Amino acid sequence: MRTASSLLRLPDAIAAVPLPAPVAALELVGVSKFYGSTAALRDVSLRIDPGEVVALLGPSGAGKSTLFRCISRLAEADGGKVLITGQDIGALDRRALREQRQSIGLIFQQFNLVGRLTALANVLAGRLGHTATWRVVSRRFKHEDRQIALAALDHVRLLERAYQRADSLSGGQQQRVAIARVLAQQSRIVLADEPVASLDPASAENVLEVLRDIARERGIAVLCSLHQTDLARRHADRIVAVRAGRVVLDAPAKSVGLADIDAIYRGDTAADDLG
Ligand SMILES: Nc1ncnc2c1ncn2[C@@H]1O[C@H](COP(=O)(O)OP(=O)(O)OP(=O)(O)O)[C@@H](O)[C@H]1O
Ligand SMILES: [Mg+2]
């Protein structure tokens, strides 16, 4: 019989092997993107672990939305690599890429819901990638998909609004429906481009709390661009700042002071013009 003490007596060579580093949910290595002579992103490297909320700060034109587009492959990076759970998305075939896309949930400033459909129908749209085409066409979602969608609405505290038209919900409620949709999609990474820019302060707080919740409870990695630096310092685990396409700060949110924030926004901030 193996006893605890015999297990502890490992040969030194084995005992010294370091544990492998946990795989990042999202990793960017030296990503660059040019629009003509404008360098929208320059050699951007960054890593986000499962369950981590990273706030992306930077002045207008710094490259935040471009970064989101390169990660979701809505735009092709000109250099560098994007790895999702360790897989280089540039090396995937079309089918694998479609599956990988499914693991990325997108949230935008303008909610992007279908206004005339109910909250529930909008959340069910997050199940499309998991659903046979005939079910989508005939709108006969499986019982299991409905259960997942209702649970997602419950998670963002909107179960009682499930059958209300999306365009009759408040802005904050609509954004929470969008979060429920990425939950139903079972995304591992959420990219939120200015998700609270159109909301009043209380709704903005609420939406960021929900994002932080889903990160902690579901192990989702959240990258969220914000213009309100105080919200970033309070709600994010880490702050990454870009200026003119470069990462100029990557630090735990608690360690970022007002002087650091000031430096992000001071001076010449436009993307580098190589012309
Ligand atoms: N499709 C495009 N064609 C040409 N230039 C572009 C394109 N998209 C972005 N750019 C340029 O790339 C740079 C970065 O733009 P981006 O939209 O990523 O900035 P941002 O940080 O999201 O700004 P904001 O805070 O205003 O949303 C800007 O100089 C912009 O003009
Ligand atoms: Mg933008």
C-alpha cells in the first residue's frame, strides 16, 4: 500500500520539475495592425487568465476597438499572434475558427439586441452556434436551450423580464440581456467595447458588477474598454492602457494611481503616423 510518507519521498529530479504555467484564456504576442500609414496597434502583448477582469483604457484613437477586432478576427492583424486557450487562431482552419469564435462573446456600447424580439429570444440567439439550422429556422429551440437561456437571464437578475420586448427595456437592462446572451453562448472570453458608455452612472456600476460576477463565478476572462477611469480602478483586477497603439501600462488595478491615469491621457495620443 502507498502511504502518504512514501508519496512524499519523491526523487529530487521529479520534485524539482516546476508545475506548468496555467494556460491563459487569451494571450496576444506582438500584435500589430496598420491602416495605410497609420499604426493602430504596435507590438501589443498581453495576457488574461480565466476569471480575470481587465479594463482597457486609452484616449480616443489609441487602438482599443482595433484590438477587439483583431482578437475576434473581424480584422486581420498584420503581425504577431492571438492565442485563445493556448491555440493560435491564425493557424486554425475555417471550421476550427468558427468553433473558436463561439468561445468569444462580444458586447458593444449600443447593446446590439433585436428590439422587436423578447429578452429571452435575444438570449436564445447566443445558442445559435450550438443549435441545428432547422431548429433556428423553425424557432424550435430545444428545451435544454431554453433552460440555459432562462438561467442566464436569472443570472443577470432579469428572469421576470424574459418575455418583455428588448426595446422596451432600460439601457442597463438591455446591456444585462447582452451579458446573458454571452453566458448562454458559453463564451470563455468576453470582449466588451465601451459597454457602459451609454448608461447612467448607477446602471454602469450595475453592469460592471454583473461582468465581474460572471468572471468570478464562471471563470470567464473579460476584457472591457472604458472611458471612466474610476470605474476601471474599482471594478477591474488589472488595468491595461494603450496610447498610440502601444501598451503603456499593465498593472493590478489597485496599484494604479491618479498620476498613472493622468499620464495615459496626457500629451500626443493619436495613433503613430508612419508617413
Ligand atoms: N477601418 C479603418 N480604416 C482606417 N483607419 C482606421 C480604421 N479603423 C481604425 N482606424 C484608425 O486606427 C486608430 C485606432 O482606432 P480605434 O478605433 O481602435 O481607437 P479607439 O481606441 O477604439 O478610440 P475610441 O476611444 O474613440 O473608440 C485610429 O487612428 C483610427 O483612425
Ligand atoms: Mg473604440
